[in-house]
Amino acid sequence: MRIVALMIGDELLTGEIADTNSHFLAEKLFSLGYRLSLKVTASDRDLFYQLERLKGEFDLLITSGGLGPTHDDVTKETIEKAFGVKDSEERALVNPVGSASGTLITKEGYKIVLLPGVPTEFQAMVEMHMRELLGKKESSCFARRVNYCLLSEEKLAPFLQEAEERFPGIEVGVYPKSSAVSVVLRGEAVDKEFFDKKTDPLVKELYERFPTLLFPSAKGDMAEAIHEELLRRGEKLALAESCTGGAFAERFTRRSGASGYFLGSIVSYADSAKEDFLGVSSKDLKEEGAVSQAVVEGMAEGLLKKTKADWVIAISGIAGPDGGSVEKPVGTIWAAIGKRDERLYSGLIPLRKNLPRKANIERSIEYLLAILWRKMAFSITPFT
Ligand code: ATP
């Protein structure tokens, strides 16, 4: 079945808002065993032209936006005109969370579904109606994911290229993130069991390739792997953040259930906060500076003293764009990781030069997640 998403709205083309509806739709369809063939984003003014172009290109067209009181008639009318829709071919679709109802148009050979653009309404209507609109099918799309941390795409590329030839019928996708890369295997199968059987040999090879870089996560997120592992072990984690300003903590707290292991983060941005809340020595702060090995170690020791955490991480660095110097240029970021009753590990985070502030922060967090995971799962010494 060829399914096309048509996202309508000028604000999507000016960058005013991000198109989260088609992302949600794609994920939902895939979870039901279907795949989007095409996504089109159209401005309100351009709608008729885009509809003309899409003729004959879909079995199911799902539109988002342009249904509220201000656009209602225009969008619907344009679609009716473009496809020559009769009244008898239309029926209203219930909107369980809003006032703008949707419309289902059933023509010979294809269907069009008009949904409102407000994300909560769009999502609720997709949840409510999609299964019925899709009907039954013989085979579905399935996916399996293998994640590696601290690995670049290039290291995998030759193997994957060759694997795709050896395993016809399995599509291999590679998705790099700053300190991780995910390999996603996709394919059609009658059921999940059949798909798993078909992909087992390749998954086994992928597991054996870099066994101590693997981490389990449905979306390739190392924080998810750590979240599950800490809950399983019943161990606690605490952070002390300077340059990441709380962003590191958010990687854990965005997940429900994080209170089961995450004690919290002390965002000790100023020198005085490092002293007052973590007991970092004023001598170290003065002589070595806030961005130094001695200070991150002091921060981590402070956490071990002041909390009951089993694992602690401290980070302090110059994220930029200002604040760099010859001795400590932007991107100089120190961190320390400790496990209670073991020694502390500390070191500089390896970062490329001249990264923007956001990238320095994000990459540092990804790197620390990776070395924490490897220490937890494979007893690999951090910063080696
Ligand atoms: P209404 O007019 O009742 O608000 P509508 O169906 O006409 O709803 P739009 O006016 O296009 O939809 O958009 C409503 C809201 O939803 C806007 O805030 C818009 O920015 C947002 N929105 C529209 N399309 C998308 C999309 N693809 N992804 C995320 N948000 C969207």
C-alpha cells in the first residue's frame, strides 16, 4: 500500500514550527507494519498544485492541518475539487480531543484522510482511526536495531555493504549520532517471529563484531540503556554539572521512572557553588581553575560524600564560544566518573576543535554516557 503524508501549513515551510505530525505518523504506521512512501509539505496557497502532482501516487493520502475555523472550507474544498469528490464519498471522522472533526474520502481505488494540524488532535485521531483505515494485510514491515557506542559509521560501512549482498531481503540502515551508531534492519515478513528468524544470523554477526561497544535501546539512546541497567541493579546515580548546566540530568529525568535510580544533579556553575555544595577545595579552584582535573575530581568526591549514590559523574569545561584561552581553549572539558568504594577515573573529553556551544555540551554528555555504560556493562576503565 502506497501511503503518502501531506502536511499543510505555511509555518512548516518558514521553520516557525517543526513538522512533528509526519514524524508521529511515520512511527505509528511503521509500528502497525506499514511504511510511508512519501512526505510532502505544502503551503496553503500551493495546495491545489501539490494535489495535482500526487494524483495516482497513493492508495492512502493522509493530510494534516488547515481544518480549523479559519481554513476549514478552503482546504477541504481544494481537495474536493482536485479529486472530484462527491458528497456520498465523504464521511466525518470523530475527533476525540477537539472540535475540528476529520474527514474520510473513499474513492474507487484510493482513500484520503483529512486530519487537523494541532499535534494532540492529529495524534489522537491517528490512534483512533488508523488501524481501521489500513485494514488487514498479508505481511508487515518489521525492524530490529543494533546499537554501538563510540563507533563511527565508517568502521561499519564495508561490513554492512557486504552484508546487504549476503542477506537479500533485509534492508540495512545506518544512523550515526555523536558518540554512537545504530544499525537498523528492516524488512517485510508475515510476522515478527518470521522476521526475527530471517535476521538472526545477521544480528548475531553484528553482536560479535564489536561486543564491548553494544548497548540495548529501542531508539539508540544510551541513557535508556543506563536507565534500565541501574533500575535492574538497584544502584543510584548522582551528577555534578558545571558546563552542561542541567542538560545531563535531563537525559535521565526525561524518562518516567528515573526516580528509581537518579538522585539528582548539583548544577554547580559558579566557583562558590562548587565549594559550598560539593566541598571542592578553594585552593584547587584558585590554583588549577574551575576547568581542571583536580576540580572535577573534587566535585565527584563531594558527591560521594554528600549523597548515597553508587555512581557519580562530574563535569566542568569551556563550552564556548567565549571563555577560552591559550592554555584552555574552547572545548576543554574535564570529567570524572566514580563508583563507590572504587577509585575515581578522570580525564579530558575528546572533542573536535571549534564546535559550537550546543555541540560541545551534547557530545560531552554522549561521551560520558558511553563510558559510564561501558564501565557498568563491560567493566571497561573510563577514559582509556
Ligand atoms: P486550527 O485552525 O483549529 O488551529 P488546523 O487543522 O487548521 O487547526 P493548522 O491551523 O494548520 O491546523 O495548525 C494548527 C496548529 O497545529 C498550529 O499551531 C500549527 O503550527 C500546528 N501544526 C500544524 N501542522 C503541524 C505539523 N505537521 N506538525 C506539528 N504541528 C503542526
